[in-house]
Amino acid sequence: MTGQVTGKVTGRVTGAATSTRERRWRPVASLDVALTLSPHRHGGGDPIWRRTPDGAIWRTSRTPDGPGTLRITAAAGEVLGQAWGPGAEWLLDTLPSLLGADDDVSAFADTLARAAASGDARTARTVALVGELASRHPGLRVGRTLRVFEALVPAVLEQKVVGREAWRAWRWLLRKYGEAAPGPAPEGMIVIPPPEVWCRIPSWEWHRAGAEAVRARTIINAGSHAAKLEATVTSPAGGFAEADRLLRALPGIGVWTSAEVRQRSHGDPDAPSVGDFHLSGLVGYALTGQKVDDAAMLELLEPFRGQRHRVTWLIALSGRRPPSRGPRMPVRDYRSF
């Protein structure tokens, strides 16, 4: 999918955080802005993501040019981006990518067509279901932030813990080490600190945040390799394979974390979150009526290779869930250990 620029970047940034730049962009197809941006929000009260009562979505980012704040609204098929800070121009330049302009939805249609023509009855039923789910969300796009380390830190914090535990640590660390968002951002919004700051966080502060030593070491080590990771977003063919190779070469980063990062930073539509606590059960129940393990999930998703993350996202949005049985995973607090 590509988009058309219908307005120029306006305004000036001369060092004043309150100077405003704007860009208007008209996508060529249906776009659900809130849904497309939703994967970049990490829990309630995320300091880098906010939706205000007027419907605007605010994001902060540490761009290659410095910190920036982005406000996004949509009306009458047109997107308006407003940005502040040293990173304002970069945020507006990459606004279409963030909203899925690089997402080739025609490839998804081709994948469904090929799978439907396979002649296998089970695959045909699965394709029909996925096609029906896709029709419910015609504006869903797999966008990309082009910022790998910003996606990596919350993904590592979310490893093998419940969301509330990870999001609490994320908020604490950002409030402690981040900086105030430039421009008229909603109160409490923060820009993530650069990799070198993460590398200098002492062990006792990780403990106060509620993140144990293993996750802390993973983030610190990744911070020392951040430049190589960031370079993958400009690699040929989206850099999906190269990003996966480099990420998984780092201690503490496996299949699940790599997928979670690439979904957001690279917009990889074929990065299913293998190893997720709930995903295989959701996919199995939606497609077969029974919960399955990761190996069986990948078998079910094989007809959709190239689009497996998109398919699992659609299934998660469907509301099809197996009956709850057994205790929930407990919320731990490493600060008390």
C-alpha cells in the first residue's frame, strides 16, 4: 500500500520545543489509524503513547535527529500529523510508514487466493474464516516505527511475565530516566532515553523498577549494539531476516522477542509471536475449536506464510477465545525479592 502526500511540511523548528510542523497525508485505501497504532501502546498510562478525548493519538520517539512528539488525527480520509522537537521533521517524513503505507496488503490477498486454491478442505475452511475476519477490519495496516531499540526495551520487559508487571517497570524506568516530551504534549508524556543511558542504569534501579537481572542485562547488552540493529530498517526487502538474525544473536533474545520487535519497528507481517503465553491457544481455538501448542499453531499458519503475524492479529481481534480454565499467571513484584 502506498499513500499520497497532499500537503507540505510547514512551520519551523529552530530549537524551540513549541514550534509546530505539520503534514497532511491521504492514504490510497481505508485506514484505521487507532487500530494500526495500537501495537505501539504498552499498557494503560504508557508515557510514550496517549489517546486524548478529542480522538487524537500522541506518540513520542527518540528519532535519529533527537526527541520528538507526534500528534495524529484523521478526518474525511485524510491524516494530519503535527510534530514538535528536534525530531519533528523525521516524524513527519516517516508518518506514512508508521501508518502502514509500506504494508503490501495486495500480498495478503494473493496469499489468501493461493491458499484457497490448494484443494485442501481444511485449508479452504481456514482461509474462509481469515478472509471473513479481514473483512471486519479493512483499515488494519502493519505499520513500522523504524526505531528498533524503542521496540526492543518494552519487548524484553514483557518476557515471561504478565503485562501489568512489565508495564509497571516500563513506566517507572521512563519516568526516572526519560525526558519530558517536547511541544504541547499531554501531561506526563516522556521521550525514551537513548541506548547509552539504558546501559548506565545501575542494578539497584532495575530492582526498584521491578525488572530482574536477566532482563536488565539483555537490555543493557542490546543497547551496546543499538546502531547495528537500527541499520536493519534500511536493509533490502525490509531487513526482516537481517534484523531477526542480529536480534537473536544477542543473549536473552529469542524467537518471541525478535518477532515482537520486528512487528513494530520493521512492520514485518510474517513475524508471529511464537512462544506467547496465549497466542497458540487463541489461534488453535479459532481455527480448529481446540487449543494447540506452538508447533501445531505454525502448522495451521503455514498456508499464510508471509502474512502469519497479520493473521494472528486478526484472530486476536476476533474475540474467539477458548474457555478459561486454571489459574491466571500471577503478577510478581521483584522489588520485594
